[in-house]
Amino acid sequence: MKNILQYIKNLFPSHLRLLLYIFAYLIAFFTFLRLILLLIHINELINVPLLVIFEALLIGIRFDASISGYIIIIPFLLLSLIHFLPWKLKWISLGSIIYINILSCIALIIAIVNIPFFGHYHFPITASIFDWSDQPIFITGMLFRTWSYYPFIILLLAICGCFILLVIRKYNSIEKSIESKTPRHFWSTITSIAIFIFSLALVILIMRGRISEKSPIRWGTAYFSQYPFPNQLALNPVFTFVQSWTERNELKNKELALIEYEQALKNVRHYFRLPEKQIYDSPIARKIIAQGHPSNQNVILVLMENMAAWKMRRYGNQDNLTPFLDSLAEQSIVFDQFYSSGIHTSNGIYSTLFGLPTLLQRHPMKPTESIQPYTGIAYTLKKDGYQTAYFCTHDAEFDNMAGFLSNNGFQQIVSEKDYPKEKIKSTLGVPDHVLFEEALPRLRQFSMKSKPFFAAFLTASDHIPHIIPDGIQFQPHSNEMNKKIVEYADWSIKHFLELAQKESWYNNTIFVFTADHGNARDSQYGMTLSFHHTPCIIFIPQSIQSKQKLNTLGTQLDIYPTIMGLLNVSYINNTFGRDILHEQYPFVFFNSDEKAGCLSDKFYLVLEQDGHESLFEYRQADNIDYRSTFLTTSDSMSTYLRSMYQTAQWMIKNRKVGEPKERHK
């Protein structure tokens, strides 16, 4: 046995063994610092199961491994290079060790600074610490005059010193074998190349953090439980710091400067008809008081992938692609002037479930600034005793959905990992009808409890790659795949409701069908409305009042407050939406990454990235720019649009998107 282990050891070059030791040292030190953080906040773990704490530590090792992989990747490539070259290049091996020590110490310093940072802010360290970089003397003085920081300064020196000593000691012990050059035989060269390829693939996999092809490891991976502290404990602080630093320096994440913050906040409070004196710490929070008793109905919200309004006969399509949705609309509350907040699925999820606009090009769920509580519909209904679940067809880590949603009220995230492998057809997971079929047993379990449930669905079939499964009772009449897949998506909704009708919870459920976004079929106005105009159908079985056809302007921001109105539940509305069954506003707004739009009953204002504005009479499909003709109207719409986005940015930046607190009188 000893000879076998020695043979395996000799197969791997000494530089790989050195890097493996360094990798292990980093994991050990990161884990040690995580345990210190755990002990300091042990009171937050009183009601947390031991298994959850253990899992947090294991997930933490995954994040630590990813960061450690990034630290060693360049030395790995350099030391592997000199391993194959015939010359002794001591300066490369020495330089690699210096590089590792410097980068590792920086990483360990960030992890140590994270401990007091977390204690103060209750979220992992980000690049926000550089907000005070213009006052180095003040900050340094504050640190050295605060005795509670001294243990961390001592810890910092001790950890970095120990790490450097361990690395130098290990390097000295195998330095000669790294630089030694012996004649190579053909098979030994082939073996060395194979080991290099294997090792490189392993390091890349470790850096990526996940095997799944749809998404690498993200901060949302750490949000595996309903307990906030274990979720945050799993994060590596270097990971959150570097990601936030990268985000800050990306053009698309630059702060919006559409209007002064003070003016924007004042305008938005006026738009929401809020009193001058602010009651809550959030500028837009307003208490909604319901009359009577809550209905205690279940809610099923379906976000249909790519289901633009123009695909339906109701909105002029003559191909009869959505016969079921068209017939369902006749029995439901329908908003015919309804628009998506953006043009991506992530925009649709975020705005629909949380009532907040996405900030143009900025991803709403991936940035580290999103590691804060949001009061979305799941959070609010959960507080009112609802069971909450989110169902999607594919990998829930994509777009950081799982982490973001589980951190904000969703108790269950059901995705590709929960479905039978034989039913998974592509990178988009299972087909739509399978999504619904697999959800029914879980919804049945919910209904057996005394609590109502809220379930959100995201379909995916009307997204490339288009796959229509075999062996189902579906027969399309179209020839083109892009039309057949719309027919299939429509059939899947019909199939779902037919199955749901057999369930005991059906008659006590509100069904909401809308889209994550529309689908562009022209380039009119430079920001086509077809990419935003979507159906919004609210179907309430056996309800006479559910048959309403409304032309009220609405967007995904309004779904959450409108559902709360239907449920007759009192709550604090801290969103940009309103109950559009009872409230009307003159404008709605949305964006397509670089551009933003504002819509009234008559006009459509488009704001370009460079600040240029155009005004169109969209009802007439007119391409003439009327801005100079209707300057007052244009300015009103522009101010509304700019104020809304600027206020949304202020709320995220100042962490006011969570549950509002009453201000001290």
C-alpha cells in the first residue's frame, strides 16, 4: 500500500504538490476565520438546526475553494511551464511564491476585516469600504483609537505571518525538486501532459464552483436555507468584495444620474399622493388598509416566457396560436394596456414579484448590492401565514434566482434538480407541461395544511432551443417552429388548468397569467412597444366579478399590489406599483437596457442613453417626433420617468427596499 501511494505521489510533479498544500492552507485559514465569525454571532444560531450550520460551513468551503483556485491559477500555469522547459528558471518559481503570498495575504486581510464589518452592517464586506477612501487620515485615526479593533489587527498580523511562514517552509522543502531537470522519456512526457490537462480542468472547475453549464457559483448559491445568518456565513468575503468591485467598474452598473436625488424623492412622493411629512424610513412606503376580512385565497402566478400580446388573437394575431388564452381572457379580469418592466426574464421576475423597476442595464438579482431584504409579495404573504413556492423548468441558480428568491420570502424553490432526469430535454430543463404536472403534488400537499399558498411559475418552452416533446396530446396546426411553440405554450396552460380543476384547492385560487417580457417584431420608435406589451389575465373560478376588460395602463410593478387588493389584505406597500383595479395613474414606465420609455394614454416618450428624448403618438403608429409640439407633456413624462428610476436607485443604494420602519416622531 505504501509503495502504491509513493507511486501516485511521484506521478504528480512537485510544483503541483506544493500548490495543493497552499490550496489546503487557504481553505484552512478561511474556515478558521469563518468559525470566528460564527462564534461572535452565536446568538443568531439559537434556533438554527445543527445540520443547517454544518451545510453552511460546507458551502463556505466551496466558495473558499473557488477563491483559492483564482489565487493559484497563474502560479499553476507558470510552474507547469517551467516543468516542461529544459532550463532552470528559478526566478519564475520564486516569483510565483511571492505572488501567492501577496495575493493570499490580501484575501486573508479582506476576510479578517469582514468580521467587524459584518458585525456593524450585518452583511458581507463589499467595495463600499472605499466610499471613505478620500479620508484616509480620519479612518486610520478612528481605527487605531478604537480598542475593539485591536484584536482584529493582531489577528491580521498573526494569520498573514503564519501563512507566509508555512508557504516558505513548504517551498524550501521541495525547491530543488521543482527546479531539477532530468531527461524525459516519451511515456513520462505523455503522462506529465495528461496530468497537466487533468489538473488544469480541475482548477477551472474549482474556480467555477459548479458543474452546471448554465451558471457558475454566485452569491445566491449560499442562500440555501430560511435562516439569514447561516446563508451569509457561507459566503466568502473575498467573493463578495471582488464581485462588488467588478460591478462598480462596469459601465452598465454606473449610477444613474437622471435627476437630483432630493428632487426625485419629492416628485415621487407627490406622484403617490403621500403627505409631506414622511412616516416611514422609505420615501415611498404607504400603509394600505383593507376593508373587511381577508379572502384567504390561494394565488398562482404564471410568468409565461416570451408571451407577447401580439401573439394572441385578442391583440390582432390571425394565426390562432393561443386559443386557450384567448378564451380564458373572456372569462377573466384582463388588462389590455399592460407592459413588462424590461426585456429580460430577470427583469420580469424582479418587477413582478417585488414591484420594483430594474435600473436599465443593471442586473436586478446578481449584484452584491442585492444582498439585502426585499419586501416582495412572497415575503408579505408569508408574514400573513401563506406557504410560498417558486417553480421553474431549469437550473434555479441561473440569473441567481434561487438565492435571491429564497432570501426574500420563498420557502421552496423547485427546479431542474427536483425533476426526473428522463424528463429533462435541454439546458432549459423540462417542458412547460411537465413543470405544471410536477408542481401539482406539491400544491396538493400545501392544500392539506390549514394555510393558503402562493406559488409562482416561470415557463420556458417559448425560448430557444424550441423543443416540443413527443407522446403528448398536442397537435399544432402551424408549420413554422416559432409558431408551433407558442401553440404548445398555450396548450400547456390549458393542460395545467384542466388538471387543477380536479384539485380541492382550485375554486379557492386566484390565477394570474402574464409574461416575463414581450417579443420584438419591429424596431418602431427605436424602442419597440411589442417587446413590452404583454397579456395580464386574472382568472378567478366561479367569480362573477372576474369578468372585466380594462384599458387601465399597468405594468409588472402593479401585479403585487393588485393581488393584495384582491386578497383584501392590509400591508405596507413599499413598491412602485399600485392596485390597478382601484387606482389609475397618468403614466407607466419601463426600459430596454440602454433606453427608457414612459407611456400615457396617447403619447410614448423615449429617453435615449445620451439623454435625447423623443415623443410619439403611438396610438396612431406615428413615427413623427412631437416633443417640440407638446413640450409641457413631454417634460412632465420625462420628469416622471427620471424621478422613478432615480428614486429606485436611491432605495437600493440606501437599503430601503426591505420592510419599512416607522420614523421616530
